[in-house]
Amino acid sequence: MELITHKICMTRDLGVHGNLFGGLMLAWMDEAAAAMATKICHSPNMVTVKIEEVVFKKAVKVGMQILIYGEVSKMGKSSITLQMEARKYNVYSAEETTVCTTNIVFVRIDENGDSVPIPSPVRERYAHLS
């Protein structure tokens, strides 16, 4: 998996139980996935169409650093699916522990919001995943 971004859990990010608010974790993962999808597909016009089952495996507390990773798991004609993983990072040991996983599907769109094909060279690079 490729490291996309790095976040730090701040006090303002907490939910009522003192853990990172799950909706914020989803926003972080969606933003990271969008950055990866636009980079891979050579287009800023990628939109989220589906976030699959989200599994929250561990709580995230204030001060924890979060690394968000992604990799292409499927390539379609106009869509790309990214497997996403958020890991808490221990700065003392460099150990990473998975805290959240999901798959996110993006579609390339034109100026009218209609789906359009991802460039052929990109699709061909990931043809083995289709």
C-alpha cells in the first residue's frame, strides 16, 4: 500500500466518548482516496460514488498520529476502487496498527457530471485488476 497522508488526532476531533469521531475518520480517508484517485487517473474530475463497509478496529485518542494508505483494487472503464487503510503510528517504536479499513469507489466525470472513461493508458496499467 502507498502512504497518502498523515494526520494527528486533536482535541477538536473527538466524539462524545473521547475517541476520534468516526465521521471525521471517514472524511480523512475519503479525502486521501480522492487525492490518490485523481493522481492515478490524471483527472481532477473524480467523485466518490460508494464507500463500502467500514471497519473501525481500534480507538484513536488525542495525540495519536494516523497514517492513511491506499492501493488500487479494481479498475473499470470509468471507475476506480481503492482499498484504504488508516493506521495509528507509534513515534517511539515506529510500529503501525490498523485502526480503520474500507474500499472507496470513484468515477471520472465530465463538466456536466456524466461519467467518462478513464484514459486508456491508465486502464491498461491496471488491467490485471479488472
